[in-house]
Amino acid sequence: MSQKHPIIAITGSSGAGTTTVKRAFEHIFRRAHISPAVVEGDSFHRLNRAEMREAMKKAEASGNRHFSHFGPEANLFDELEKQFKAYGETGTGKKRYYLHSEEEAAEHNKRLGATLKAGEFTPWENIPAGTDLMFYEGLHGGVVDAKTGVDVAKWVDLLVGVVPIVNLEWIQKIQRDTAERGYSAEAVVDTILRRMYDYVHYITPQFSRSHVNFQRVPVVDTSNPFIARDIPTPDESLVVIHFRDPKKIDFPYFLSMIQGSFMSRPNTIVVPGSKMGFAMEIILTPMIYELLENKKKT
């Protein structure tokens, strides 16, 4: 952790809805005139799209059915920790972009004068000097790998988990990958099964290290996510918000500000799903301001 150069990390598995949290932070940054160094978690994948497909084929041929984007074999955990450490100490570092689509590739090719394709990485670039904090959004903002000694979480000043219940997470992934990426439902289910070992060992433990978790819970039947035709809407959901240190939280204020909210445990507040974005901004804004106040004192 670093008071002088704070790091905020949003972590959640694929299809978990971290984009909603990212948008809430963007609103906070704009209102507070905060200049963040934005780092995308996908940029720390070890392999580009073509290399990943080839590696998966080789892994499966060798009997490894657990090779996935969630685990250390497919990610640069050590480089991510070095990045967080470097920014916390100096406010600088390196970043790159993973190009998800041809549109993103065209945008960066214009900027770089390059001919990169979707599924490739841009070259590493220096993080601009003078940013107020680092903002990471991706799969591994709080990852720890006991086998190698990598501990990304220890460098994070504010770790936010986004973790819908697993059935909802699967419904979101199946719907997204079939509708937007052209995969068959069977292929998406195969991906879910292949990722399960790494999901259990590298993704879910992060939510025990986070400072605050936002978990969306549907109030409609999701008992068989593999046949669900629709993603439950925010109005069909509740959001369970858990705080690691409730002594710092002004629960009466949040309850008065968020209509329909209630406390389910001394460290947990529940809000209507439609209020998720608003709740995030109300809750996270004072946390970010505290980081910046501490920064000024250094």
C-alpha cells in the first residue's frame, strides 16, 4: 500500500459486471477532478488470442482440462505485482492494451501508427507522470499465488469485489458470449467447467481480501442457469454490500440516502438492484476522498 500513490483495484470474474463499478468510479473521478492512471486487467494476460487458443489445444491434448484465463499459466501475475509496487513507490510504471475488437485495434493503430489486429496487445508504454492514483479493473486485482509467492493484494489501497451469485454470473456469461461473441451455449458451458479449478483457487479467494464487496442476488428463479433465456434485471435483484471493516462505515447515513436499503448483518447492507450504481457512488466516494487526503499528508 502507498499513501503517496494510492491504488484502487476492481476485481471480479468474467461476466461479473465489473463495468458497472467502473462507470461509478468514472463519475466519481469526473466530479472530484481526479486524474487516474487506468490499467486494464486483460493487458496482463500472458498470451494473445491466437496463442491462447493454441495453448489450450496443447493443454487439452496433454490431459490438462483446467488451463484457463483465470490461472497463473495464462497471466503475468508477477508483472502485475511489479506494476502495483512500482506505482505505489514512484507513481509511474508501464501499461499496454489488449485489443478486444477490430474497433479497438483501429483506434490504437491510429494512435500508434501500427497494424495490430483484434486479439493482440499494444506495445508497453510509460504511464504518464502526475496522475492522482492508479485504477485497475480486471480479474486479478487481489490475487495471491502461494506457489510463486506473488501477492498483488498487499499493494492495493482500496480493493473492491464485484461478485454476483454464481448462477447469475453464469447466466450473464452465457448470454453475453452467445449473443455478442457468437459462441454456442455448449462451448460456453465447456469454458465454465474448464475454468472451475482456477476460479476456486485464484478468483474467489480475492473476495476475502477486498475492502468492500458488491454481490448481486436475483429474486427470481435462477436454479438452472444453463437454460435461462433472460438475465434477471436490476429490478429483479438485490445487491448485498459487505464491508471488511464496518467500524469505518456510516450505516445510518447510507440507509437514509438509499431508499429501500436495510442491514442484514452488522457489516452488511442490502439495497435494491436498481440502486446499485447510486449505492456504489455514495459508498465509494468517501473512501476515495480519504485516500486523497492521506496522499496530501505525505
